[in-house]
Amino acid sequence: MMLKGPNKSIRVVGLMSGTSADGIDVAVAQILGAPPNLRARIEHATSIHFPREIRETILRVANGAASSSAEISELNFTLGELFGDAVIKACRKFRVPLASVALIGSHGQTIFHQGSPSRVRGTRHAASTLQIGEPAIIAARTGVTTIGDFRPADMAVGGQGAPLVPFVDYLLYRNAKIGRVALNVGGIGNVTVIPPGAKPEGVFAFDTGPGNMIIDALMRHYSAGKLRFDFNADFASTGQVWPELLDLLLKDHYFRIRPPKSCGREQFGEAYTQRLIEWGVKHRARPADIVRTATSFTALTIVDAWHRYIAPRAKIRQLIVAGGGAHNPLIMAQLAAALDGVEVTTSAALGVPEDGKEAFAFAILAYETFHRRAANLPSATGAKQRAILGKVCYAPPR
Amino acid sequence: MMLKGPNKSIRVVGLMSGTSADGIDVAVAQILGAPPNLRARIEHATSIHFPREIRETILRVANGAASSSAEISELNFTLGELFGDAVIKACRKFRVPLASVALIGSHGQTIFHQGSPSRVRGTRHAASTLQIGEPAIIAARTGVTTIGDFRPADMAVGGQGAPLVPFVDYLLYRNAKIGRVALNVGGIGNVTVIPPGAKPEGVFAFDTGPGNMIIDALMRHYSAGKLRFDFNADFASTGQVWPELLDLLLKDHYFRIRPPKSCGREQFGEAYTQRLIEWGVKHRARPADIVRTATSFTALTIVDAWHRYIAPRAKIRQLIVAGGGAHNPLIMAQLAAALDGVEVTTSAALGVPEDGKEAFAFAILAYETFHRRAANLPSATGAKQRAILGKVCYAPPR
């Protein structure tokens, strides 16, 4: 623990495992105070891969394969052990004594998420969500009180259980005088808009469109699987934008839907990329031209969303970029050039390393729950009211 | 809320749904103080049946049928809604204002339980347990902080996650001078032995053998499904004990295993009953004779366990009977006759109605967790240490 001014910060570990099931992101954070004066910083962040057979089991179960109560029960316990191990390993790596950790926040592994009722694969589904990775096991292995499973409480009050990170953006970036937008360019691009002096109900968030999803898919295709992304935009930089393709892409109906809105692989996944590749073949465009055009497309969808839905509603002075896109100089340059009078910066520059951002977010959400404060953002999730998120599992008495 | 002496009791609702998935038992309790001076009483108890299709889904999923993450996710949310409804309906029925309920404890619906690693249906299973019925939904519907999912925390410290009720027996029946045994005669018979002035580590618990399981199965068979149990022992009372059958039954290896031990349908289920029925046919015994012999068998297994494993280890003055067996005058009379110097009474006589006992137990376990006190009994579950059970879900802010 660390003393700082009149208050004492506590050390909180955040754990996140995304839908790609690559592994467990661990963030070690120091958190202090309470909103509107909450302060948080990442001390350390790392990632720990899942064993291959575990990743395969997660993906199979999450992709809707036949399973059983026994398999899901076991997987919940197995992932609890792996999450607990990840905390222990990360703390050892960074020489952080486990006894100095006051709290753990664990998102868990999503194996089903249906934010609102709908038909999936021909079957009607009620809204529900299922995150596994038994928090009671994390608490027992680490000796640290663990809060897990944050989404159901938002859904219980009518929300979609997602996105939850915008509230953390709000806590981190709210400012009495400066309006800010937190932009995450992951597979999908999403923004949290925080007007100057905003209260929670004044914050809004939505998906701008594709982030790196198309660029990454194109790189895998053109490199025959050797490259997973366009490092430093090196490949795109050797190509040129094809304006007629860019115009075509920007005409997509999604960009004219008013927020709140969200998108994913359904819109911008493999089939979409395939059409781009075919367009390139037909028009004899070079692969680097297609990647350059897709890169420009991602930047322009953000600029487009800014002019349509952000600038008219809030005076924003700063754009804070996180996610893989923050490492793409073409995207960053295009944003800076197009958004006149807006300072474009990265979350890393503000002390939040891009890669630990989500795990860090769940450390902060756990901190809020531990203090029995609501941490959903109804304007982002659609919830009818605020909710205190997560389930508290106390560590065994020492 | 109720004021009582210098302390204030709080109202806690307990929810239980057993493996038969008949429905939801609801107990409304007043609880006061802390161990060793915890006091608790049931104010009201009721049961609410599951809709038939829900019961069928639970049994199918719990019996190992192919399922999916989507189905289990949805069932978790659906049961959460039904548990929440059950609290609201019970409170309306008893004119208990929801706002007067301080806390809810919900066991949930077990859809998988493997207390220790083993092979089930040819497949190796690690220890794990899965109770569903989303507590975040119960908390949102009722506006009451809800603690659910009590078993994983005990398993996380090496226990079998069961039985959990012995600790409640201990809290309710411990006495500085009087040794007591709490006997539950449900499908299986089980005892919690509480020596005079015992500390938690001095309490032990085990399954004595069949409770009503064989009697009930015989009644269903002989009545061609019309009768589910032998009301008031009316049928058995018309028959006679066949001593050679009784001797045969008492020779079962199970009764010579030293506690802790547990049994279930694997030993005393349908196949076992079938052999009794065949014995009766072969020896031309009347159905009433077989039921009478089975009734006597249940009582004698308890007496046998008493002489072998209880009397040598503790001085017991009182036997407190709960469960359906407490309504069976033959069993009660046989226990009273065989246990010289022991007062045989019912939990109802001590203020705990037999039928609400388990739901009441989870109200008490939630109360203990709410106060961050350990509530597992390592001598009963095999855990390596004490554990604070359950997951706390706070109600949304009002």
C-alpha cells in the first residue's frame, strides 16, 4: 500500500480475457479517492497465454458447440485456477507482494453474450450473459477478496451488459473545463464522449465502425498468414489510396445510424474483407493500395462520426487514443490533420498503457463495487438505472 | 425490522431449490447476534413450484444431456427471475414488506456437483460444482442485497462443497452443557453431532444411510404411482417386519464405513428398491411387510450409526429430527425406544419447521457471509480451512 496526501491508495489487480481467448491480461493498479476525485494509475501490466487446449475448449464452447453442465462447471473451475495463477505469476514478475494487493477485479471469460433478445442461428434467445472463471477460487489462491462477473447486474436493470469501459473512461478523463473523447481502435473502433464538466448521464459512447479488423484481415491474406497486422503502417505506407474505393466504403449504411450503436464481425468481418480483396483484383490495385485505403477508411469513419455525432453535441478539446490503432502513424496523422483544434494524443501519454487498458478498467470497476458505488453507464449500456456491478467473493480468513 | 434486547435482529430470506427441481423453498427468518450467541427463528416458510417446462429443462441439463453455453446462460437468467419472483410472492403472501428484508441468501439450482475428482459415465471429472439462478437478478427485482452460490468457496479450500447445513445445525443447537444430534431424514438420513460445549472443529456430520428414499420408492411401486410416500406410516403399520430381510439389509458394507461418509441414489436408489421388491415376491411377503421392514431398516441404520460412531465419541442428550421422517411415527417410536436416555424430539418442537429447514439454513449462511464470517465446517466438508461462503450481489442504488 502507498500513502499519498491525506488519503491512502490501494493496490488493485485487474484481470481480463477477451473473446479471442488468447490469454489473460493482468494490470496492477493504484487507486485513490472517490468520484469525482478518483485517481488511478497502472503500475504494471502483462499478458499470460492460455494453454492451447484450454483456448480450444473456450472457443468451442463459446462458439455454440454442444457442451454439458459438467463441461461448463469444470471449465469455470479450471479458468478460476488459471486466473488465480496469472495474478500470482504477475505479482512475482513485478516483485509485488500478494499481501499488498487489497482487491482483485476479474472480468472472466465470456462464453455467451446476448445483450438484448434476438434470434441466433434460427433460435430465439432471451437476453443473458455468461462469464466464467470462478472468482471464489481466485480469492482462495491469492488470499485477496475478488470481485467478478460484472455484466449481469447491468442486464438485470435492462442494460445490454456492455460496454462497461466508458464509465472508466469517464472516471479517468472527466474534466471540469476540457471536453475529451476516449477512442479505442481495437478490432472495432469505439468512442466515449465526455463533455466538459459532464455528469455520468451526459457521457455517451458508441462504435464508430471498423478499427483494425479489416486491416489485420487484409494483412493476413496478403502475407499468406505470416503477418497478423501492419506494424507501424509499414506496408500501407508503400501504397496509395484509391478514392473510388474509399467513397464506396464510406457509403455503408452503418455510418448514418445515430448512436448509441454497435457493430462487429457481422458487418466488418471476413466476408467484408473478401469483397475488398476481390475489388482489388478486379481493379488491378496493388495489395498495399488496398491496405492503405482500408487504413484511411478507418481514420475517416472516426472523423465522419466526429462531425456527425460528436462535435454537434459537445465541445471537445482532446482525443485520447488507445488500442492497436494508437500505434498506427497513418491513422494518428489523419486524425490530427482532420480534427482541427483538437489535440490528438494517446492514452499511454496520459499514463495508461494501451495494452493494459481493459484489465485496468476492471480493477477500477472492482474498486467502485468494493465501495458499493454504481459503475454502469446507462447512456452506454441502455440500462434503466444505475447498478452496482459484480459479485464479491471474500478471501478465506487468514 | 424487529428490536430485541440491546441488539437488533434483521430479516433475511432464504431460498433453496433441491436436486429434484420441484420448486423453490422460501423461508423468512429473523436473525440476531453473532456466534456463539447467534439466534435465528423462522417467521414464515412456503414453497413455489417451478413451471413444468422449467423443471424438465433443469432435470435434462442436470442429468448430463447435451446442452450449450447459450442454454445454460439463459437458464441462469430465467431461474434468477423465478427466484426473485418467489421472494416477491412469498412476501406478499405473508404481508412482509420487501423493504423490511435486509438480505437474501440463495442456494441456487445445482446443475452439476462433483465434490471430489472421479469418473462419471466413463469420463474423468475434476472436482467442481455449478449452481445457477443469477443472484444479480434476484437483487435487482427485490431491491435486496443477495448472496448466492455458497459451495465453490468451500471447494476452493479443498472441501467437497457439501454438506453445508451442519454448520447451521451447530449455530442453532450448540449448547454449553447438552450434547445434541440433529438428524435429517430426507431421501437420505444424515446427522450432525454437536458435543456439549463443542467448537466448530468438534462437530462432525455424516450420512447414516437411506432415509425415506426406499420407503417412497416402494410406495410409488406398490400404489402404481398413486402414492408418493407412506403418509403417517399408515401402510407400514398394517404390515410386519421380516427379520431375515432386515438382517440382510443391515449387512450392507456402507454401515461399517467410518465417518465422514456420504451416500445417495448410487447405493439406495431404484436398483436397490427393485431387489427388495423381488425379495418380497420370492418370499411371498405382502407389500405392507416390505414397507414395514424398510421403515424399520431406516430407523435401525440410525440406531446402528449411533452406537458405532456417535455414542463412543460424544455424550448426547437430545436427538432433534427434521425432514419427512420426523412425520413417520414408526421411525420416531423406534428411535425413542432404542436410544435409552436420549430425548427424541423434532426440529419443529424447537421452532424450526421441518419443511423450511434448508431454505432457513441458507438465510443463516448468508447472514454469516454478510458479516464476513466463515461458515463452512471442515469436519463435515473435508475442507483444509475455514472459508467465507457465497458471492455478494448488491441491490441497485434506490
